[in-house]
Amino acid sequence: MSRWQWLWRRLTRRLWFRAALFTLLAVATALVAAVAEPFIPYKITVRIGAKAVDNILGILASSMLAVTTFSLTTMVSAYSAATSNTTPRATRLVIEDRTAQNAIATFLGSFLFSVAGIVALSTGIYGENGRVILFVVTILVIAGIVVTLLRWIERLSGLGRVEETVARVKEATHQAMQQWMERPHLGARPPVPQPASAHQVFPEERGYLQHVDLGRLSALGEEMGQAVHLLALPGTYLHPHRPLLWMESPCGTDVAKRLRAAFILGSNRSYDQDPRFGLIVLSEIASRALSPAVNDPGTAIGVLAAGGHLLAEWAEGQARVPPEAPLPHVHAPGLSVEDMFDDFFRPIARDGAGMLEVGIRLQKTLRMLAPLGGFRFAARRHSQTALEHSEKALGIASERQILRELALTEPWPAA
């Protein structure tokens, strides 16, 4: 994904973007009747009075304003619930909910359509055919409102709830992992050892790496006749003393500036190219649920199931034959299994050590993952670490014995 495609994708996820788009479309639709009237080749005999259309538009304007205000209030409450019940890092996915955005945009657009129609009727710019066209369009708008309202009512049952938020984080993480599985190393070649004579390029600002345009880096490498070796993956916190990449030959100031332009840094991490961030957010949700103030081990068990499913899919994807790298002039590191296990299991093992049911699910999840390719040592290490936490936190010997029997040891138990 190029830099501009990524920026456009982020723009279209904003709530105001859909609302503004629907608003412009609604106003244009209200005014098109006056413009289209002269092009109608036949006389419409149905007579619809301006007052009848005006009454309908008046009802729409007053009701849609109230519905829009109610919907915005509901969304704010859902954002607050997602922040307090899960983690603030998951709120962004709730805000980007397309059903909610479409509902707000439809209600706001319908309100402004009604206002534009009332203003146009009051100025007398509609003729007889124009009023008929406006009436037909108003009926279509009402039908669209009914469909959107029904979908919005159904969506309200899950908006901001813990289970729904976990599902959204899991889906965002799955999409990021799928991108890595389809294009290992993000489409670049595997990394090579960095020689002592390498020339490094450093960023000029600080922040989390949100996106890398590897296509641009490959084009620049081809132009310079040498490979670009990426050192930082999306999710890395960068600063002027941590290099972005290295090259075999030195590059000028202008080339270094063009290389830096392929990187987008921000104050927060992004889900798009960063599967580790999704695993971190899932573990934060589990840790919040395991806190004494919440005391909800069921949510932590659900998170373990979601994370185990994601990691199992990752192992299956790594077992496939990797395709040929489409970007031969770029080398990039891959995702570390150790890092992903640390991101996900370590906080849950620490915060859930005193709950037997959480410990059982954690050990069973690690037993499931251990036989999968590349997970053997990471699974055993985290199983032993979780057992150590539980040995100290559990006060009953029989409960500690249950976890000892489940913990991974040599030889490997069946999944």
C-alpha cells in the first residue's frame, strides 16, 4: 500500500468524512429537481402541491435533527464505555464503525436535504415537474432512512460492548496478519547482516512508525542501483538517534529526504501494518478485566481464545510456501514470534496468576500452540513463566498441582 493510498484509507475512516459526503450529496439532490425539470421530455400530469411537499420536508427536518443528536450522544456513550471497559487503544476501532458512521451521515444528510428543499420551495424555484421530482426523491430518502434506522437499532445492541470490541480488535489484527502472511517481510526480501561500513539514515522527528511505503523505497533503490535495508517495522518508536534504514553506499541529502518521505510517524501506533499492536490491545483488555475493580475472568478467557486463534492462523500462514518478493530492491525484517508471545501472554500471565480458571485457559492455549511451527520454545517459556506466577499467587496446593500438570514440559504433550 502506497503512502497516498494509506492516507486516503485513513481519511475515509473519519466520521466527519462520511457526514460531509452525505451532506453534499443531500443538498445536491434537493436542488437537482429544479435543474432537471427543463430536461423532462413529457408533461407530468400528477399535481403535487408545494405545501404537501413542504409539510413532509418539515417533518423530516425536525425529526432528523432529534435523531442525529440522539445518535451522536449514543456514540459518545459507546466510546466512553469502550474506553472504561476495555482500553483506550480500542476506542479508535469503535469510532471507525461503518454502520454507526453511515447512520450519522444519513441522518445528518436527510436533515440538510429537508432544509435545502424547504428553502428552495420557499423561493419558488420549483415548477410543477420540479415539485414532482422533489416529492419522489423525498420518498426515496424516507425509504433510505427507514433502512438505516433499522440497521442502526440492531447495531446499538453491541456498540461499545466488551465482546464486540474484542471482536473488532481481533478482526483488525487478523487483517494486519493476513497482509504479512500474503506478503512476507511486507513484500521485501529477508534481511541480511549489516556491515560495519553501512551508511544509516535517521529520522528527523520522533514518534511511532505507522506506515512504510515499501514501493517507494524499492523505486528509490532501483534508481540508485543498490538495495534499501529496512531496520524499523511499523510500531517501532523512532527518534533522531535510531536509524530507519541502511545502505551500502552513502546517499546525498536530497536522496535521504526522499527516503524519509516513505515513512509516516505519529503519536500513536496503527493497526494497519502492525499485528503486534493488535495483540497488545487484546492483552490490555484482558488485564483490565482481571483488575480487582472489574474482576471479570470470563473476558480474559475470551481474549485468550481470540489471541490463540490469531497465533494459530499465523503459524498456518508461515507453513505455506512464501511467494517471490515483489520488491527485490528492499530488505526488511520479519515479525518475531518471541515478541508476539511476549506482547500477548506476559501481561495476562502476570495479572491472572491468582485465578485458576484463567491459568488453566492460558496453559491450554499454550499447549495448543506448542506443536505449531516456530512456537515450540516460545510456548514452553511462557508456560513456565505463567506457572511461576501462579505458584506464588495461588494459596491452595491442589490448584497449583492442576497447573503443574498442564504446564508444558519435555516431552511435548499432545495438543
